[in-house]
Amino acid sequence: MKPDPDENEETAYELLRQQNILKNKALLQQLSLDAASVSASRPSASPAAKASSSSTSTRKRAPRKPAAESTLPRRTSSRLAGLPADSEAAKRKARDDDAAISASLMESAAKRMRVPGDLSFELKKGLLDDGGVKGRGRTFTEEDVKGTKDKGLRSMREKMSALKLYDRFEVNDIKITPERIYALAFHPTTTKQLIFATDKTGNLGIFDATSPSPTPDISTYKLHARTISAFTIPSSTPTALYTASYDGTIRSFNLTTGLATEAYAGDPDDALSAIDVVAPHTLYFTTLLGRLGRVDTRAPAAQAQLWTLSDKKIGGFSLHPGAPHLCATGSLDRTVKVWDLRRMVGEGEDRAPALLASHTSRLSVSCALWNGNGTLATTSYDDTVKLYKFPDAHTWAAPPSPERKGKGKGKEVETEVKEIEPAHVIRHNNQTGRWVTILRAQWQQTPPGGQHKFVIANMNRYLDIYSESGEQLAQLSHESITAVPAVAQFHPTMDWVAGGTGSGKYI
């Protein structure tokens, strides 16, 4: 009598199950032996040490956070699914499970993968012309304006407080970028209100506030694979926009042709935090690994110069407009520092620009920005905005002459590091938390009438405007603003102010 096929299949499955049980027992036994040997090799603590530990340890350990649940597809049991072991159906199911997991991993990697080379986009024709809750937490009111005795200050306060919300469309309808805004700025043109914004997933959004379109005229371009942390539009070449990204690249986006040229491609693990342009072909940038870089866009990326200025991330930097060899940086190491880019000190990997001045805050410094008058503003997590004045900055650290070098020709001359103190300290809540972009004080670079001022977001959903001497000029708000406009910016030459929120919306 022939054996029943089902019986044979069941027997084969039982044999395989018994083999797995034996293997697991052997593995558990080996793990127990290894754990015992490790425990025996550790020196036992002395009785005195144990007593000291038990007497001094009064705090309970914080409970461990549960591990994040994986979003990958999971393999499921063929036995529970009713599929016979080693059958074609079970093998096909295993192959399908493996394929689903591989596809998910590839999709996740693709989302973070940097796209090399240049990109090209179709721009809208004529993009560039030729040539909070009302009353919530308010700290500056109309009474403050009326009570100002200084005529000049009162005039500035009246002018800034009179700014009105752009009301052609509802705030919730002006979504410039798909995700949270990280950087925002006006185009230098004065013929139209053209606002640019970048977000956490690598998108650039452009909003033409003067367009006659019945709906918000917004264009979106995917320039990078990761967050675009900063961008700049040089006043000398207003048709070029330079973007810096967490994917380690810089792109030059031509606003007339739509071509996004890769100007620099560095280490993809060294995210870029800020960018500045000092000449048509010279770019400076900082990174989250504490480095400052300089690149000539006409040369290969491998020739870019990188200097380590901090062992922690640099959140922002800027170059002095009147003395571009002076570079100010704000860092997670709690310092604001001023460097001389004309002089290098140190050797090999330690070679870097000479440090001229420094000031340490209680907590990290998010940015360091010069205005057109040479005043430096920093925003810190110690809930302050600090203003530093350097009337003699252009005379700092002149390169040593041959006479001063003497016999030590070629030897570096040490420069004394100045301990600087802020001229004005403004108390300001900068505790943004995880879901709000870091607040930064942003100057109006060429203010009308020479009245220098900066804008910074308020966690109570306002925009605060301050003068160069630290006097508050206005606190802008509207009942339709229901989120913190964390990213705020002035137009370079006009009294226009823009703000961007965590949902990618503009006010």
C-alpha cells in the first residue's frame, strides 16, 4: 500500500521542526555559557564601593523609551497561513515577503539619495521683470508707540506698526512649500513682491504676490533630496539663486532658464547650514560638523577649501559687508566668533582662519548676522538677541608686514583674541522646540533712510521688529495667523516683511 502523500508531508515537516528545536536549545545553552564567562571575568565591586553606591544613589533611573516601531513590511508565518512546509506556495510566499521588504528599503534609501548633476525646470513666463491669535501674549502695544517721547523713535514705531497683512488671499491658502519652511526671502526686485521659500524635503517655492491670478501664483521646484537649509540671491546677479542643502550640495538656480546647476557637491553626511556669496564665482558655506568652506564655482569641487572652526555644528554665519574678510559664526558650542579669512594659522588638518574675537553665551547661538552698518546680531537659546557693535572692525588684524616678521620670516604671528561684549541684550523667547524652525534675527540689508532694523518671529504668533539700538519698533499680528511665523525676513530695500510657518504657509 502506497504511503499517503499528506502523511509524508506531515512527517517531513515534523522532522524539520524537531531539528529547529534542537538547534535553538544548543544556541540558548551556548548563550548561557558566554554570559556566565563574561560575568566571571568582571572584577567584583568591593564592599565599600557597594555601600557607597547604595548610599549615594537616590535617583531612580529614567524608564527607557520604547523602541520606534519599524514601518517595514514583516514576514508572516506560512504555518499559520495554512501553507504546507516546503511547498511551492510557501516558497512563493517567502519570495514575495523578501521582495516587499527589499522594495521598501530601496524606496527609503531613494528618498534620501542625492541626485547628482544639473537639473532643468520649466519656469513660468515673466517670473522676473526686466531691469498668532489676536491679543495673545502681546508685549508691545499702541500705548507704547503713543508714549514714545523721542521723535525719531516714535516716527519709526508708527511707520512699522502701520504695516498691514497681505489680504488678497487668506493666509491658509498661500502654501508656498509642501513641508515646513526653513528659509525665506524676498527677491531684490521692487517691481513686484516675489517671495522665495525652501522646506525640509528639498523644495523651492516661489510666490508672486502681485500676480493678477485669481488663485495664489505659486511655483514649486524639487532642487534637493533633503532639507534646503539656506539660500541667497546676490544683488549683483538677481537672476541667480544659490541653495545649500543637508544633502551636502549647493545648486545655482537660474531664474530665467530654469537650469539648476550643481555648484558644489561635498560629503553627503556633512549637511550644509548656511551660504553666502561674495563674488560671482566665490561661495562660502558652513556645515553641521562645524566647518567653514570656500569654493570657486569655476574649479572642480575637489578643490574646495574646508576649515574646521568648531567641534559642534555651526548654525549660521555671515561676512561683514564693509570688510568681507571678517566672518562671524554662531555655534552649538555657545559662542559667537569673528574670524579673519585673510590669515591662516595652524598646520595640516588644523589649519584654519585666524580667530580674532569671541563671546560665550549661556546656551547655543543659532545665528550671527551683520547688517549693512557693521552691527552683528545673534540669536541664542538663552532667550536673548544680542547686538554687537564694531566701529573699528575694518582695522582688526592687518596682515603682518615683512618688517614685523624679522628673522622669523614665514613664521605665523599670533593674534590676540578679543573678548567682546554685546552693546545691547534683548530678552526674547527663542524656545522653538522640535516642530518649529529655529528663530533667527534677520536684518534689512539696505533700509530706506538708513534706519537699520531687524525682524524676528515671536512664539506667540507675532513678528517683532527692533531697531539697531535694541528698541522695539512694532509687533505685527493678525487674527488669521494661527501658527508661529518662525522664518521671517525683510525685503532688502522696501518696508515689506514676510513670515513662513511649519506647514509651508506664508503671511
